[in-house]
Amino acid sequence: MTRALGFRVKSGYAIAVALGGSIAAPSVVARHIVELSDPEQGDTRQPYHSGVGEAEEDQRRIAKRVKAIERAAARSVGALVDGRGVRPSGAGLVVGSVIDPATVGNPHIRAHANEGKLFRTVLEDALRNRGIRCSVVVEKQLMAEARTRLQRTEPQIVKQLAAFGKSLGPPWRSEEKAAAIAAWMALP
């Protein structure tokens, strides 16, 4: 039985790792890709961009893309939770930043900050709408928070991650490891 999900949120998708067991004895269950953008609409991968290196200025286009992203995230989380029988009690989301986009002066960098916030919040909303509690951690703070919450040393955490990776097989990159740590911290 899946007890927790962990996600490494990216632009347009998230890597998800499902764990069972408890914090003291976690077991890896599965790994998934969760689409947060609409594969039929390429512009939903970077909705705040109008082209390479350019921020989108048309608020109607942005709003249309955001609606498509909200539908895609709800559909993907529904497929993961309902279609695959994943029933977590909690979820952890690992993100690159939680900066307020309004504080970013450069329009292109602000577009990236808006996208980071958007994909994080649509995933949070989709999970919470299914009754799944969520927590968010910035990737740069992940290991420090994991050491505290899991009451393990970094070598112990790394060893457990290696065991998860061996069990699931490749790919087992930094994104999957981050998602696994987030799921582990979300276990009861």
C-alpha cells in the first residue's frame, strides 16, 4: 500500500516516487512521470514565454494556457491516484524556488519564476482536491531538512536512496532521488 508520494516539480511535468512503509522502514513502490502541461499544447510547457528568451505579454494567452495546465494536472494526478491505485496519506513536493515572481525585475527570469510557482501550485491543488496533504521544500534545503525530519545522517539517507534505485532500476537520477526523499519525509 502506498503511503506517500514525492514529486520533483519541473516545468510542465513532475517526477513522482511512491513509497510504502514508515519513516523507520520505507519501501519504494513505483516511479511515475506526471504531466502538468498538455502534451497537445506545446505552449503549456512554458506558459509565460512567447518564444525563446521572451516573456509572454498577452494575459489572455497566459490565462488560456493556465486553464489547460490546471486541467492537465488534475487529470494526471487523478490517473496516478485513481488509475494506478496509489492512495497516499501525504505528499512532498521538491521545487527549485519559492520566490515571489513579483519581486523579480527581469521579465524573462520573472517568466521562469511564474512558471515555477504555477506548476507547484497546480500540483498542490490537484493533490489537495483528492484529500492528500502536501508539503513543499526547496531543493537546496532538501538534505538538511531530511536529516532533521528523518533523524538520519546524510550517508544513511544516501544508502537508502541507493537501495530504492536498485529496486526500481534506471533511471535513478537526482530528480528521482529528490522525489524519493520528499516521499520519505511524507510517510507517517
